[in-house]
Amino acid sequence: MERDVAVLGVGQTKFGSHPDKTLPELFAEAFFEAFDSSNIELRDIEAIYFGNFVGEITDGAANLGGFIADEIGLRGIPAYRFEGACASSSVAFRDAYLAVKHGIYDCVLVGGAEKLYSAGTPIGTRALATALDSAYEVNSGLTFPGVFALIARLYAKTYDIPLEKLREKIAHVSVKNHKYGAMNPKAQFYNKFGDLKVEDVLNSRMICSPLTLFDCCPMTDGASAVIIATADFAKDRIDEPIYVRGAGQSSAGSLFRQKWDVVKALPRKRSAEMAYREAGMTPKDIDVAFVHDCFTIAEVIATEAMGFFEYGKGADAVEEGLTWADGEIPVNPDGGLIGKGHPVGATGTAQIYSAVKLLRGELDFIKIDAETAITDTLGGDFGTLVNVILSVHRR
Amino acid sequence: MERDVAVLGVGQTKFGSHPDKTLPELFAEAFFEAFDSSNIELRDIEAIYFGNFVGEITDGAANLGGFIADEIGLRGIPAYRFEGACASSSVAFRDAYLAVKHGIYDCVLVGGAEKLYSAGTPIGTRALATALDSAYEVNSGLTFPGVFALIARLYAKTYDIPLEKLREKIAHVSVKNHKYGAMNPKAQFYNKFGDLKVEDVLNSRMICSPLTLFDCCPMTDGASAVIIATADFAKDRIDEPIYVRGAGQSSAGSLFRQKWDVVKALPRKRSAEMAYREAGMTPKDIDVAFVHDCFTIAEVIATEAMGFFEYGKGADAVEEGLTWADGEIPVNPDGGLIGKGHPVGATGTAQIYSAVKLLRGELDFIKIDAETAITDTLGGDFGTLVNVILSVHRR
């Protein structure tokens, strides 16, 4: 029998630099924030779904499930590590959600942690590249700024937009997300770059043409945690459960196998449609979106594949203000990956953190009249894609 | 509603050296063997549960779910990577089993792949050490031979057995498992070390006292795959479904947190008891066991914690022949990790492979009259522990 599923407490560390904490210690900080607002006992938690991308490389640390369980006082319970690159904790979240929905567990902990800032840019860049096809893409010299620079060029060509014009349009994603990130006390760029201008983005250091430094998200240390349970369990414990209405997941092979499709992000379209179908919703029912803006162009193609704008119209939309907090469909009002930071394995459940806080009216720095939110997390060059729909309404 | 779950086809590559294949290519080889004996269509497979431990380090390859789905013709379906060190594909298997049992999916693919032989011993040893506590254990200079040498010494002390006497007793594990490994055409040591003697083990190169080279399993490349589905789905397609009767999973923190308990392998006791309870069985109902013999002493403590022998009696048991193929409870008649090889992420579902083949009477090189089998996979120093019970009987 399928049960309704709800989010209880959520937690997130400050994103940025945490050189003095191990991954389990960092995760514990996020966990205890989530735990403190869940009104449950430790023993209520039956399993841990943990997302981490490259702990082996950054911290020499794999097999983290058991160490995390032990760290937070839950020694011995089943503890899983999920890895789907930048979508690691989103894959964990969907699996945990399905487990609660279908009666495997009543209450579980989901989350993630990553320490890419502390690893430094050279190690971090190589570590991130493991999310690409190692045999063909990485051996050709491709890393992620290159992937999204290719996608930006393909976007310009496909929709017949002059490249310089496109650069200006997508720069608005950076301006927007830095504006909100500067307002968010938990963001890596809190109080920084809040009045960034389009010209600042265009004139910042070129990373991989046409993308400049401000088109890119930063390297980040951080952790996030979410406690989920059956809706009935949640209702007995807290006043404002947020309900998980649907989740989708899809996958793809390398860029060379996706060919021209890559600009349409087809795995995302498939994943989002799976989530909408399960929720009985359409994109019109969504009030706010937290999408995977690892680069400015990434947010644009995400808003299209998720059905908010027609293909080729996403870049216009941000320029016209449609994805700003007061626009038609606010996108990343917490700063997104660009303004808030991107601790890879923690990013998915950090999106859930922001969505839940916003829906509860608990994001002090920004208020949006929203009842339903969607999250979107991309792993690699579409190898892993997860969408989650959250709502204040149970049905 | 809970459904019975069955195994359809199983596949395993030859274990050993596969320098010319990527991890997805290696996994595909195991998959197609499993697929060919499952009598299903590709489109029947709804999700992929994939275990891999350190692809980031050995092959620069993470985020493998999508690449694997694409490689075997299943582009776009949800594809997960599970990591729980040496138990990675066993964690994947248990999660997949629960998903089918509880109605999330009807038919899924589980498996794993790893390339530690090709990585070479220095990289391989460092990669394996990521399964330990990175902050305290590894920084103290500990790697896995050290962990199990400590456990062997603790075993000798706890049960008051002179260390030289213990060395002789546990050497029988190596003799036994090399005997069966030498008979197994898919084993890394096929046709090698089949007539190893206790003296050969004692006199081989000292790795970490009291453990010598022949007390250790090798570094291995390999992959394994298992297709599971509801029992009703399986019965419609094949003659001899093997039923998954129960599964358990547990966890622990670092050695320093487990203290003296480590010699009793308490997470394994908890995990095995979870599996027995679910299956409605006791250790007496098990006819054959495939346990995690990464070192000779590891097999001994496994057979105790799983309930086959009293604590302190496991070393006597192998010396007395009780765990040989014609003994009371045959252990690792496929050669185990020591004789067959240990491609970490593939090891768990390779145990399932051997168990299913043996229960079907399809292991040509060894016949054991068995109706029920248990597998046992250990990740790290008890950080992750998984047991699975398989039977020819549905209930």
C-alpha cells in the first residue's frame, strides 16, 4: 500500500570552507539542525540515505554510511551511500522517498556532504571530471566548464542567437543568483556580489569561452540533511509537514551519445515529466523552482526542459525578469549553486532545504507566496537527473 | 503489499585482469550473461542498482549509472550507484530486493564492477584504505592487512590460542579456498594453487604479522550481474527461480569505536539475525555459505558471527574440515575472495552468482546437495555489512 510522504526537519551548514571538519562531522552539523526541528527521537530513524560524490579523492574517505551512523548516535542501522555526481543526495532522496512511500521504512534520514573547496581547485577540477565519460570525454581534455561552454555554443547555434547576445542574456542568471545568494546567510557568497552587473559578468576572467568566472558556480564545502517520514507520522509530530508529491529520475550516456539532444536536456524532460505525472501536476502548478545552475547556461536549459518556457526561450525569460523572485516562476531565490555554492553531494538535499524553508515561510531573507516547489539536480553531463515536487498540500 | 522476490539470470566475468575494458564495458559482459538466461526483454528492466567502490580512483570514473544504462541499451532509466566499500553490490542488491518486494519495481538489474588489478598494488592499496576511517585510522598508517592482523592477534588473545597455533589453523582457510578457486573456471586463480599446503601458507611472504601473502585475497578486475523480479514474474519466464528469502544490513564506526567487539563482528551478527528473522530461519537451515574471506581470519570470524560456530571455535572448525565442501556447513566452495578473487564492487553479486548457480546445480566444478544458501559481504572494518538468504523454496 502506498503512503503519503512528508518532510519533517531540514538542516544545512553554512556553505563555503570547512577545512577542520571531516565529512561525517560536517554532515552531523546539518543533521542536528534537521533533527532539532523534527520533534522525533533518535531511535525513530530507521536508515540513512547519504549522498557523496568524491570523498575518496577529497578526503580519502569512502564507505561513509557506517561512520556517519556512528557519528550521530545511530550505530548499526542500515546506512547507504548513493553517488550520482552532483545529483548524489537527490538520488538518495528519491530512493528514500520511495522506500517510505512503499512501506520499507516509516522514518529515514537523507542528506549529503562534500568538501571540494578544501580540496583546492586543481584536485577539485579533476575530481569533478570523474562525472564525465572517463574513457572518451576526459581523455579528450574535457572538463565541466568545457561541457557547458559547448552547450552554450550549441544553444546559440540551435536557436540562432548571436553568441555575444547570448552571453548578455545568460549573464542575468549570474546577476540574479548572486543577488539572492548575497542575501542568504547560509550561502558561500553571503554579503558578496549582491550588486553584480551584467557587465561585471561579461568582463570577468574568461574560463572557457563563452563562459566567464561569474558564469560558473564555485567550489564549496558543505552538508545538508532532511528527515522524511510517512505523512501520518509527520502530522503527529510537527505543525507544518511539507509533502513530497512526486519524484523523477533519468539517465544518459556520454555527450557523444546524446549528440544534439544535449541542448534539450532530454533526461531532465523525462525525469520532470515522471515527477509531474506522479504529482498529478503540470509546470503551471509550480510556484518556485530550485534548479541546477552549475553554470548560467545550465539554468536556462533547465527551465526549458522542465516545461516553464519553450525551447529556445529560456535565455529571454531571465533577461525579461520572468525567473526573478517577483517573476512568473521564481528560479533559485536562495542563490542557487552560483550564489549559494555547490558542495556537490550536498546540493540536492540543500535544494530541498531551501524549498521546504521557503514553503514554510521560514526563509527570513526572502518571501515568495508559494505552495508548491520543484527541485532539479543534474549529475554530470546528464548522466543522472532527479526532480522532486514538494507542496504544502497533502493532495 | 509485500511480494516474493526471485532471481532470474546471473552473470559473472572471468575474475583477474581486464585492462582493455572500461567499467561499463566490463559490467556489460556480466550483464549479458545474466540477461541471456533470464528469458526477458530489455524493456522489462526498470532500474539499475550498480555497486562500485573506487572507480573515481582506479578509472577516473564516477557517476557510472547513466553510462552503464546507455552501454547495455537501457538509456534513460533510473540507474543508481551504491557504495559501501567491499559490500557495494550487496548494498545495491538489498536495496533492489526491497524495492521489488515492496512494489516499487517489478524487475530490476543489480550488479557491480571494479578494476583493482589494473590499478596496480600501490594505487589499489591506497584506494582500499578509503574504506577505513580516513581521519584517524588511515592517518595512523593503518591499511587492511593491518586491520585483519590486529583482529587475528585479538582473536588469539581473546580465545587464548597461541599465535603460532592460530596461524596454522587459519592457514586451512587459504588451502580450502585455493583448492576450490583452482577448480572454478571464472576464478582469478583457476588452475593455480590447487594443491597448496598449510606450510606453503605459513612460509609465504609475511605481509603483516601474523598474516602472510596466502592469508590475503588478491587485487582483482571483474564484474557480476543479477536480474531479480517478483516471484510471479520469474515463474512465468524461467524453470528454476531462486527465491530471495531475507536480507540484512548493518553498520559500525571506526575500529577505535568498536573496541574489543571487533573480534565478534557485531554488525554482522545484527545483519545476519535480520536476514534469518526475515527468512524465518536459523543458521541450522543454511546448507552453504559464501562469506567475506578478504583474509583467512576474516572467514573464521564470519562463520562465528553468522551463528555456525560458537565464538572462538571457528578456527578449529576449518581445521577439522567442517567448512569444506563435504563438511557440516560448506563455506566458499567457489573459492571465496581468496581463491576466486575480489573485484570489490562486484564481490557481493558474485557471491549471489555462485550461490544461485550452486543451488541450481549449474556449478559444473562442484556439486553440493543444497537448497538454501547465505551470502555475507563486509565493507571496510565493519562499516557496512550485508547478508542475503537464497533458497530453491519460495516459502
